[in-house]
Amino acid sequence: MRIILHIGTEKTGTTTIQEFLHVNRDRLLSDGILVPLSPNASGLLNHRKLAVYGCNDTKRDDGRVKLGITSSSEFRAQFERDFVKECLESGCDTVVLSSEHCSSRLRSNEEIERVKTLLDQVGQTTILLYLRPQEEMWKSWYSTSVSIASCKPFSAPTRENRNKLLDYHALCCRWATAFGTDSLRVRIFAKDEFVDQNLLRDFVSAAGLTLKWDGIHLPPQRNTSINLKLLEFLRRFNVYLPHMSKRTKFHPDPLQGDLIKILRRLSQRMPPDVLSREQLEWTAEFSEGNANVARIFLGRDDGVLFRDDNASVRVDTPPPQFNLDDAFEIFAKIWSEKNRPQQNR
């Protein structure tokens, strides 16, 4: 049996891919492709339990907390039985798994080897991984944190976050050490790099899946980033009415309405974000590692991992400081978008 394990990274269209796999599950099953249910966490489309299975017991993992796991050994034993049984009894020749938490949470060789030992009971695994420029990744992470509740200004990532989220060479080497270099398929998260300039068609191609596209549902892109100027508005708005807080037990606050969705729609019509060269000094430390990833895992002799013409963040002199006029301009755009006829959105 062939296994495709999509490990992210986070902020590279993972929600869209997972929704695609979920809504087309029956159709894929008829083509001999299993999207298993046993690794699903309640209410989520990603295979979160797989990352929790691999995570070391000594690590405080939010996934383990959310699943209410009190005994890791009991959880692993039960999950292993359920997963292996589902795969082997499916009658399929391909299994597709998707969990971005595998790349962000499993950071030791021991954890990744634990996952490999499990998957080896089912078949031969190919690791599928999407990467985007570190400055875009970090901006997307910041967008997510402000969308939730953060009031912190945009700044360079800490050393911990650089090591955990942005060192792609170390990430690729960890998974290649366990599964083999030839088992790792690295893709660039950029429209011009996608097959047919479409993420889902690129995913299907990179996974080596044979699909008849007639009748396949293609969900829209989810959880897109918010423009930095709009994020500054939202950051200040969060001081008074955050999307999630202790008051709402960290569930979305209905009083905020669809503000996040409106800001995401507005962002799609705005030019690329502008970051100063000073803001990007920290990215230089990844140059050598990125070049190694390009050469080793993509076969690019020139060592260019990310091409400048694919960038969605520009490097230039940043715009002036956010002021009161900016706030009223954004408020007017939100008001206009909110009251626009539904069919024109």
C-alpha cells in the first residue's frame, strides 16, 4: 500500500487541501484512495491524532490537551489499532494523510521515527511538503495571531520561532533522515509554481494521484492572510473587542461579527505588503539552508529556492506610520463591504 503523508507546512493552504480531501472522500474511495477517519480529531478535518501519536510524552502538546488524553500509552495503543485496521481493511491501494502539525510539532528524530514505525505497518510512505519564503510565512503567522486576539505589534520572529517554524533545511533533514531523501517531495507554495497555477491540482500531481476531475468539488482557498495595514487596524481593535478571549472561553465572539472575513476580502484587492530591509535582516541566516533545500530536494543546481517574481511581500521603504486617517479609511472600507449587495461580493 502506498501512503502519502502531507505535513504542511502551516500557512501553505493546508486547510484548503484538507477540505478538498474531506468533501471528496467518497469519490476518492471509489478510485482506491483512502482518506482515513481514525486520525481525525473531533470537529477538525486534519489528521491531528497522527501528530499527537508521534509527540513525546515529556512535551506539553496542545493537541493532547484538546483531545483530553490522560494516558499517552493507552491513546497510542488504541489509535494504532484503529488506524492500521482501517487502512488494511479498506481495500484501497493508496492512503492520503494530511496534518501540518507533523511539521510544526514533531521536531525530534524520535518523534518522527515513531510515526514512521506506525506507517510502516501499512505501507511505503512519501512525504509531501510545501514551503514559502520565510518572510511570507512569518507575516502569515502574525496575521493568524492577530486574527485570534493578539494586540502585539508586528516584529521580527524570536530565535525560538525561527528554529521551530522557519528553518526549512533542518525540517527537511529531519524527515529525510527517517524516511529517506528520495521519499521527500518538496513543493513551493506560489501560484506560478503550481501545476495549472492551482494549489489543489498541484497537490494531486505531487501526490501522484490519478483522478478524473469530473464531479470533484474544488473548495475555495481558506484562511488567507490579512494585509499588514489592515492587521494594524485589527490589532488596535482587539484591545476593545478581540475575536477570542477569556470572556468567550476562547471561542469566536459573535459581537465581532464577520469582521475577519471582511478584512480578508479587502486584503485580496490590495497590493503586496511592503517590508523594509531592516525588517528582513533576520532572513539572511536562512540563505545557505534554503540553497541546500533547493539543490538536494528540488534538484535546482542554482540553489534558488524562492524566485523573486513569485514573492507576495515586497522589500522596499515601508509606508508611513499608521494614523487616524488610516483608521477612518479602513473603517469606511469595512462599512462599504459590509453593506455591499451579497451578489457583488
